Amino acid sequence: MGLLHSLKAKLAPAKDKVSDLAHQHGGKIDHGLDKAARLVDEKTKGKYSAKIESGTGKAKHALDRISHRDDGTPGPAGTGTGPGPTPPPNV
């Protein structure tokens, strides 16, 4: 077994845990990213707005990948990737 394979095997449980946490708390993380982006944009007086927006978008995309939401499963509400309303049961 190679070193890389051994390392991947040891890190797999941590990756799964991070994925679960990102999936559970995705909405809070998205909200925190938005809040931090607004604060930084405000402090820089809009000078870096495009870069801040780009970085925030990339961070949200990474969050979606980590939480396995890019496979079509819903993510947090309000982001377009969140769980929508629960469909009514078929009666």
C-alpha cells in the first residue's frame, strides 16, 4: 500500500464528518459568508466588490461540493440550492 493510499484511508472518516457538518449547517455557513462579504466590502468602501463577490461565489461552490449538493440533492434554503418546501403527500 502506497503512502498516498494510506493517507487517504486515514483521512476518509474526517472527510465524511466535514461533509456531514457542511450539509447540516450549509445555511448558516452561507449566511456567514454573505455577512463577512458585506463587512469586507463595507470596510474597503466597495473598492474590491467584484473580487469579494467572486470569492464568495467560489466559497459557496466549494461548500456545495463538500456537502455533496452538486449531485442534484437540495442544499440550504434561499440560495437556490436549498431544500424547497416539502411537497404535499400523495393522498
